Amino acid sequence: MSTSTALTPDQVRALPAMVGSKQAFAALAIGETLGYELIEAGSFPIEVVRLGRAFRFRKADLLAFLGLSETAAAAEVQSAPATTDDGAPGVQPGAPSEQSAPTRASK
């Protein structure tokens, strides 16, 4: 019997797109014995992709099952406040914009 250490949410997010059995079991904090029993019983909580004798699992399925987002803590990432920078190049407020001349549809 092999005991693997459960993965943290950040470690799960860092996994490749397709993960092997041991990584999937660690992400779900279950042992290999239980993991393989669930696969054989058709009761594994996410879709199992069988490639020959190997099993693969989609990281997106793991993230969804665990209730994790693809990106790390979206709340930590804050967008810049919407302010106008007078020194920035670009269209100044109130400046006229270029418009193309209207075209006529041919009959």
C-alpha cells in the first residue's frame, strides 16, 4: 500500500493538462488502492481516460470537482483603477474622431 501526500490547491492548479493516476489520487486526497477500486467499479468522481493500461485524468475535471478555478486566487489579482492619465498618449477626451464617409449601396 502506498500513501501519497494530498496536493494543495496551488499544486493542483500547477498540474499539466492531463495527469496520471498518482497525481489525480493525490489531488483528491485518496490512496492508490481506493483510487483503483473506484476506477474498476466505474465510480471514480471524474472522467477516466484510458490509454492502453494507463489511466489519465483531465486537470480541468479535477479543478471543477474540487471547486477550484484555473487561475490562482482571482481575488488577489486586482485590476488597475479606471482613471485617466493626462500624460498618456492616445485620444484625448472631447477630441474629434475620424469618421469614414458614408457609402452608397449599388442597385
